Amino acid sequence: MSSRLLEINNLNIAFGSGKNVFNAVTDISLSINSGQTVALIGESGSGKSVTSLSVLKLLPANGRAESGSISFDDKEILQMTEKEMQKIRGNEISMIFQDAIASLNPAMKVGVQITEGLKYHKQMPKSELRAVALSLLEQVGFHNPAHIYDQYPSQLSGGMKQRILIAMAISCKPKLIIADEPTTALDVTIQRQVLDLIADYKIREDASVLMITHDFGVVAEYADWVYVMFGGRIVESGDVFTIFNNPIHPYTKGLIGCIPSLESDGERLKSVYDYSFEEAGYKGRKFAPETYSMESKVYHAPSSLIEVEPGHYVRLFDESEVTIVG
Amino acid sequence: MIVRLLKQPQFLIGFLFIVSFILLSFIYPSVMDVQKESKFLYDENEVIVGIAPFSPKDMPPFGTDMNGKHLLYLVLEGAKYTILITLVIAFLRIFFALFFSLFHRKSKSTFFDDIVQATLYIPTAILAYMFMVPLFVKDATEPMGMMTLIVVQCLILVGIGVPPLVSTFSEEIRSILAKDYIVSTFSLGSKKPYVYYKHVLPELSSKLLLLFAQQAIQTLILLAHLGVLAVLIGGSKTVMMGDIFNLTPSTISLSGEWAGIIGQSYQKLLTAPWIILVPLSFFAFTIFSINLMIQGIQNSLESNKS
Ligand SMILES: Nc1ncnc2c1ncn2[C@@H]1O[C@H](COP(=O)(O)OP(=O)(O)OP(=O)(O)O)[C@@H](O)[C@H]1O
Ligand SMILES: [Mg+2]
């Protein structure tokens, strides 16, 4: 059994204050062992990015982790000072962002941006920084690193930019890489390249990956464990084979039913709640957090994750009778 | 940056206008055949046929003021003071505002913001007037010398421009800090000072020139307004003028900047309108030139983005 690297327990994240409080993430628990790739899958707006940003304590100013815990390497992240976090960011946990174009400073050479993490975490002379950056560029598949080093982001294609982001993320050999939909903006062939680069790094350094995606095809290929997220909550989780062979929640079933084909161009996932499985419920209890009836969404009630078989959890309402209002 | 700007025709034209104004202002006495004053107009028989002020028709190109001083030279003489004072004020406004917004961002005082927002609707000329009048009162009782007076006046003009700029800068910095690549660099472990120095300031600096030009325009407008209110940079002196039968007190600008020309003769708007219209149109023309530069800057910022 490999050891726990990241463990999130009952995490709640809210935005705004007073009357405008918005709970983006409710009661999320998630764990990643070292050497594991864990996928967090869910539709747009379900809270995936917010969850991953909270691991690095980089939530936007109006957001905060209200309760729960995030422990990394047995240290509580939510208790850490900004200084302690700076030592972890980029060095032990790094992030590959959704939008490669926006994640690079347009006015700075990409080579210089790659060395930013190294400057902080590894004391090395300037000349060496450049050498390391060049070798990183090579690792992410550039054949002419010296040329790329001096380019500005606008001179590179989307896939190249995403590879630059990967080079930045792996520069300090972190134990955990959070990849937030790293391939959304890329076409299918390049998606593979980028995902393979991450997977290669994982194997080479025995690192862990939190793969955020809305594409069950990616999950099937790269992940060991899956968390399905819906409306800020985990609705189903389990190891990848179980989830694929025996999905229970209608939302998961919907997701698996619509694995994007090779032709689809990473279009945003609409709600794929599969109504046909809704009526069944599970052992007399309805699926949470939302129940649909005649296509109208109803009801919010206490719910919890139920272990339906070892390691396989599904979110159900606590009470067996869910009154349908409206 | 500079090279790219000079390739923008609008910027270049505006820039050349301003520069040649200042240059002319410094060198005109040596290159032009200067006859600065014509108090009287004589006919062939050396008989006086007219007395100042002369209209532009009688004394081209711009006529003279009450004392027979040619407006062309007054305006040229004043250009250096006017434009340089304006540039200095605009620069100091930007400088202080940037300083405050970089080092005072911690105190997210909405109260301060609200006060600033409220004062934005008071015409700056009135604000400046309110601060300047006590100064003149003090100067009248215990004279402080022209240089001191100019410095204090400039500080007032700088001061009233800083608070709104601080809000502008803070807003700008906030929006830069919200950009994805800032989150990205923080996610690599960057510290705040580094992020400000390497990412925020460079991005801000492209806007600084633009804001500087805008401030220059605001200052020019403010000076023109103050001139009409007879608040003159460098102070003024009241002297008795006119002929012995018709003595009138009038104010004379001591520094010679354009607002002063306006201020000292605004009572003559009806009888000798050109005395006011000439410096006013130079104000307008300078503002127009700076606006051309602003267009150029904006164009180059746009082309920078793509
Ligand atoms: N700064 C913010 N202020 C207020 N609400 C926010 C903010 N950032 C995110 N949210 C809200 O939090 C929820 C979750 O957002 P999040 O970005 O995590 O979604 P996501 O699952 O990553 O979606 P996507 O697939 O589009 O990236 C959304 O409903 C969003 O509106
Ligand atoms: Mg997201």
C-alpha cells in the first residue's frame, strides 16, 4: 500500500459574504496516494478549479475555505502561513492551468518564465538556470530549446504554450501535479501529447497527479481513481474499473454515456444528468444532491456518500422519502 | 517602445508641435527680429494715430495687449513656462500616485475611495481655487517670494490630482493581479515583491505614458480655468493702468505663463477679445497636440496586444 500524499476532508469553499454567500464546494473529501493519478470529473461550474486552487491556497480574494482540512504530506495546508505555502507551491505541488494562453505573461520570454520556480526553490547561478530551462524544454518535446527559450508566448501555438506550462510545473520536481483541464483548448492529437508528457513525468519521478477533466475518455486512459463532481459535491467515487463497469449515479452514467468521440473538439460539457436512471433510485433512496421529476429540478436535502461496495461511494439523500416540491 | 511610438504619425505630429513650441520659446529672441512692444501707432508724419491695445488687424499676427506688448511674443515667452510647469505637475502626479498605490494597497479603505469618488465631481478648478486663495492672502501679508509661491502652487496642483489617480492605479493593479498568469506565477512559489516588480510594474508602465499625457491635458485645462479666475502661477501684482483720466487697477502676471495673460486682461474680453482668445487658442492647440499623442499611444498599445 502506497502512502497518502494529499487528503482533503469535508472541505467547504464559499465566495462572497453576507447575503451573497455562494457555496462553490460543499463537503468534499478526496485523497491521493503517492504514485497515483486521481481524476476529478464534472461539468463546467461544478467546482473543480476552485477545489484545486484551494490546495495551493490560491483562491481568489473573495473566496475562502470555510471548514474542513487539506493535509499534504501530513501537514495541514489550511493552517500554513503564506511563507510556508510559498515553499510548497511549485516545489512540492504545482499546477498546470486550464488556459495556457492566459497563464503565460505575454510580455516575458518563455524561457525566463520557466525559470521562475527554480529561482525560488533551488539556489543556482544564472547560467545554470538557463541550462536547466533548456533541458526542461527538451523534456517537454522541443527539439530547438535554445530558440524556444527566447520566444514570447504569442509566437507559440496553443499546444506549445501548454508544453511550456508543463515545463514550468515540473521544473522543481514536485510530488504532486494538479492538471486543471490542461487539454481543453487543444485539438485531439495534441491533447494526447500533453497528457502523455504529464504521465511520463509521473512515472519518471514517482509523482502523483490530480487530473481535472470533463472527459471520461481521459479518465479511462490515465486515472487510477475517479471522483465525480456535480454542483459542488462529490456524487460518486471509486477506482476507475468499478466506476466504468458499474456506475450507479445517473450523473456518472450520463457522463460515461457521452464520452466525447475523437472528432469532438473539447466542447464544454452540458449537464448530462441521465433522467432515465433517476426514477430507480438506489435501494429505495433517491440520488442526491438534486432530484428531477418531469424534467423540473427539485429539492435540496441532507445527503451523504454511501459505500455501496468496498471503495465505491454514491451520494444519496439521507431520508428515504424525498418530498417533491414545485 | 519609444521607437514604436514615433512610428505612429499622430504621436509624431503632436510630439513635434510640443517640442517646437518649447524650443521656439527658448530661442525666439535670437532667431527673430524682435520688436516686443508697440504702444503707439504712427502715420508717415510721425503723428500718433492709435494707442494699444491693437487688434491683430493693426498689428499682425496676433495684435498687442494693453501695454502694447505683442501677443505673439507673450505667448512664445509663456510657452516654456506653461508647458514645462504642466509636464512637471503631470509627472509628479503620476509619480506620487504610483508610489501611494504600490505601498498603500494593504489598507483597502473604502472610506478613502468614497471620499475620492465624491470629490471627483467637484470641478478641479474650484478645488484648486479654494486652496489657492488662502495662499494669496498669506502672500499678501507676508510675501514669500515668487519661487516659493510657484513651488507651493505646483504642490497644490499636484495634490488635487493625486487621489483620483491613486484610485485609478489601485484599480489597474487589482485587475492585473487578477490575471491568470499572476496566479500561475504565484503557483510556482513567487513572492509578492517579485511579482510586483517583474509582472505588475511592466504591465502598468505601458499605461503610464497614456496617463501622463491625460494628466498633462487636465493640468492645462486647470491652468486655463485658473487664469480666468485670476489665480496666476507665480502670483500677480496689481498696478494702476490706463491714462491719467481713466486709472484702472489691473493684475499683472509675474511668471508670464499663458493663464497669466488671460488672467490679467480678462476684463477686456469685450473691448479687446484677442488678448484672451490668442492664449486660449494656444491652450487649445497644445491640448490638441497632446491629444494627438494620446491617440498615437493608444494605437501603439492596441497593436502591441495583437
Ligand atoms: N471569484 C469567484 N467569485 C465568485 N464565484 C466564483 C469565483 N470563482 C468561481 N466561482 C464559482 O464557483 C463555482 C465553481 O467554479 P469552478 O471554476 O471551480 O468550476 P469548474 O468546475 O472548474 O468549471 P470549468 O469546467 O468551467 O473550469 C462556479 O459556480 C463559479 O461561479
Ligand atoms: Mg475550471
